[in-house]
Amino acid sequence: MELVSSNSDHDLEVRRARERAELAMLDLTANLLRIVRGAGKPYEIGRQVIACATAMQDHWDVAKVWPYNEMAEAIRLPGLYDMKYGEGRDGDMAYARQSILRGALQHIASDLLEQRTQQRAGDHEMMQGVNEILRIREERHREFVSQSREARLAAAKKTIAKVRARSKAKAKAAKSPRRAKEV
């Protein structure tokens, strides 16, 4: 059997160089964020900056283009700027959590640069998320309290039955491959 690849050696070199640049940027960014929050490894900053610059230069040498967009995409938090949060209360809760994170990041970056207007915008976005979570929790609590004791017990029994059924199905699935090997 012969393996045929549509990627040229050059394409593979470009991909590897991009991946090295992305990894270097991720390491540096993660460390800087940890340092901002009081942890991290400040003694690693110099090495990480050099590694990042070297990886970017290597990418330039191979691809003849700087990997700015790829590196920005590599450090962008998944889902932070998506507008796909789902339906109903769960979607609202996910959106509120993301608002808190976006606001906190805005606040931190603006505080570092002493940009008070942008810092207040981050505070506002963060507090909108907090207030939305509080609203959702209060709404859930009111619904819970309004249910009768019998309805809560019936719902709990259904939930327990579903969990047990899933557990049995998982246990059965886990045993199946073993039986196939024994035969």
C-alpha cells in the first residue's frame, strides 16, 4: 500500500514552522497571564520572548510571510467571541460567563496600560455578565420554590432513573469489547 500526500515538502515545512510559532506564542501568553494573576514564571519571560521571535523568524524564512493571524488565532480563547451560546437559560448562562471573561480581560489589559475609559468598559461588561447570572439563578430559584414537593420528588426520581440507565449502558459498553477479545 502506498501513501500519497497532496502536501509538498514546502507545505509541510510551513505548517511545522507555523505550529512552532503558535506553540511559542501560547507558552509566552499563558505565562504572562499567570504572572498577571500572581503566579507564573517571570524568569521564563526572556527565554519565551526569544523563542517566540525565533519561531516567527523561522516561519518568515520558510513561508515569506509573518504568522500574525495564525498566532492571534492560537491565543484566542475558544468560544469567547462566538455568538453561539445555545437556546434558553443555558445559552444565557454561557453568554453571561463569557461576558465576565471578556470584561475581565479588557479590565486587566486596560489597567496595565492605564486606559481608564477602556477599563471601565471592561468593568461594565464584567458586571453585565455577573448581573445576568444572578438574574438567571434567581429565576431558577423561584421556579424551584414554586414547584410542589411531589413534583420535585417525581422529577428527582426521573433523573435518578436516567442516570442509572446511562450508568448501566456505560457498564455494558465497557464490558462488550472485553468479551469480543475473549472469543
